[in-house]
Amino acid sequence: MARDPEGRRLRILEAACALIAETGVGALTHRAVAARAGVPVGATTYYFATLDELATSAIAHAAELAAGEARLWQEAIAAAEDVPATVAALIADYLADHRPWSLIEHELYVAAAHRPELRPMAIAWSDGTTAALSPRVGPAAARAVTVFLDGVMLDALVRDAPVDADFLARAVAALMGLD
Amino acid sequence: MARDPEGRRLRILEAACALIAETGVGALTHRAVAARAGVPVGATTYYFATLDELATSAIAHAAELAAGEARLWQEAIAAAEDVPATVAALIADYLADHRPWSLIEHELYVAAAHRPELRPMAIAWSDGTTAALSPRVGPAAARAVTVFLDGVMLDALVRDAPVDADFLARAVAALMGLD
DNA sequence: TATCATCTGGGACGTTCGTACTAGTACAGA
DNA sequence: TCTGTACTAGTACGAACGTCCCAGATGATA
């Protein structure tokens, strides 16, 4: 096989992310990841010494991508005329285009509840959203909106339904008055 | 051993609930539940044919207890003078006294995202909160507050910190204006 | 008291898992 | 060109798992 260590590592991470989104972090196995990435089992243990490290690295990989997205949000919100409507649109798009990220985010949240070593990563993910909002809506409101949006995403995952953008915009607008 | 089939079944369910809260539904095993409940492995498979059935039954058991709690909430909110403050107090108490329920609730939400057969239970759990709120705040606001509170609980689990009751009351008050 | 379905306690089987290991291959630097 | 490190591919092994099974104990019913 053609040599491409970095690419291989990345393929393994992406396979792991896809599996976490599909079946949950608890169902992750070396073999499933290897099969998904199209590499032998030995490859996943070569690049990630333990299953735990593989899972954590995969979540960190997703968190990095999401952090990039959060920076785009910050720009969009900073430039927005109608902040609530913009936020609502961003969330709707996020859930439509990046459902796996959202799934991994909540897998991370729940896993962090009983695995303290994951908490910094979970808190950082959450804080990314707050940071995107803060410049326009004040710190307390930004926190409230962040928490609300996490609830919205969780609700959307459970109900597997698109969010109501108007409802969302009105709720965000209401929370923005907090500061 | 003294005969008490119903008690035994309940002990197994409670052990399973405790384990789900502690380590997540993905880490549940017949053997761990049996050890926790103080019964042989055969007992858990006797009362619950498959591990899946055991996990689902345990979540359903927790959901039932939570539904009872939701009815108490409804009464408390119906009788409240200051609804936002009451809701904030209820949530704070809930997180302090019933952290396991809250953990199981979110385990359920995330599991429901990739296991459609769990969705009715997850939706019912969420709707319980909405129903407790609806009589006092309109339907849209009740939904918004429910979603917000789920976000708050998730955030509290991740940060392992008590919620700020004042912040919470103000956010709830803001969302109550939605209808 | 005799009977029988229900429940108990524990062990057995086959599968899947994490991880370690080995032999071979490719490529960068001497 | 030679050499050693980094990587590949596949196998092996012990542990833990879900589930099945059965011999014995129990208690309601006849």
C-alpha cells in the first residue's frame, strides 16, 4: 500500500468519528474503525495505543472542526443585522449539514458526565458557541443562548425533526434581553 | 434465598439504573448488573431475556419515577406565585437530589439519536416537563423552557457545578414571554 | 400430602473484544 | 548503495461478554 501516514491517521480518525455519530462512543471498537477506514486492525492500534486514546482523539478531531465552524459563526453573528434570525439560520444549517458533529458533541457531553478527563473538551466545545455569541449579546445572554441551543440540538436529534427557525429566533431574541 | 420475584426484579432494575448513571448505558453488562444487585448472572437473564431489554426496562423504570416527579412539578408550578423562581428552585433541587435520573435522561436522549426504538421514551420524558409547565406558561414558552432546562441540566452534568438559580430564573422569565 | 409451574444458583459455550507480537516493506539519511 | 527507522499486514492470546442450559429449591394448588 502507498505510504501516507498522516492520511492514514486522518482516515482512521474520520472513520471513528463516523462510527461514534452512528452508533455511539460506547460501541466503538478497533475492528469496526479499521473496517470502516479500510485498514487492518494493527493500523488502529499502531496510531492509537488504546481504544480510549482512539475515541478521545476522534472526539478531539471533531471538536477542532467544530471550533472552526464556531469562528465562522462569530463572523456571521458579528456582521448580522438580525442576530436572532441569524442564529436560528446557523443552527438550522448546522443540524442539516453537520448532524454528525452535533451527535458527537452530545456523545461527548454525556460521556464527560462520568469521565472527568473528557470535561475540559466538553466545556471547550460549549464555550466555543458562547464565544461566538458574546461580542454581540453580552456574557450572560451568550451563556443562556448557548445552553438553549444545546438543548435545541439535543431535542432535534431525539425528534429527528428540523428545527422551527421562527420559534428559535423568537426564543433567542427573548434570551438576548438578559444582559 | 428467600423468594421475592418482584423485589428481585426491582433490585435488578435499580442496579441497572445506578450503573447506567455511573458508567453509561453502553457499558452495561449482565454481569455488572448482577454483581451490583447481589444476584447470580442467571437472574438478570431470567428476568430480562436480553441485555437490550434490561437496559430499556431500566430506562423505562427511571422514566416512570421521573414522570412522578414531573407531576409534583406541575402542582408546584401551578401553585407558584413566582413561576421562574419556582422553576429555578425545582431544577436546582432536582440536580442536587436526583442527579442519576438526570444522567439517565441524557443517556437516553443520546442513545435515542441512533436507536429509533428509544425515541418514544425520550420524547415522553421531555414532554413530561413541557406538560408540567404548560398550564402556567403557554405551549410555545413551555417548549422553549423545557428545551432550555434540558440544556441547563446537560451543562450542569458536564461542568459538575450547581446551577445559578438567579441566572436560571431570569432566563426562564425571559422565555415565558414567548406566548 | 402430592404435583407442578416458577424461580434460584451456577456453570458452559461460542463470539468478540483489546492488545501484543512478528515478519516483511518502504523510504530518508549516511 | 547501505542501513535503520517508520510503517504495513496479519495473526495470536487471554479476558470478558451475551446467552443458553440444567439441576435443585420453593410455594401455590389440588
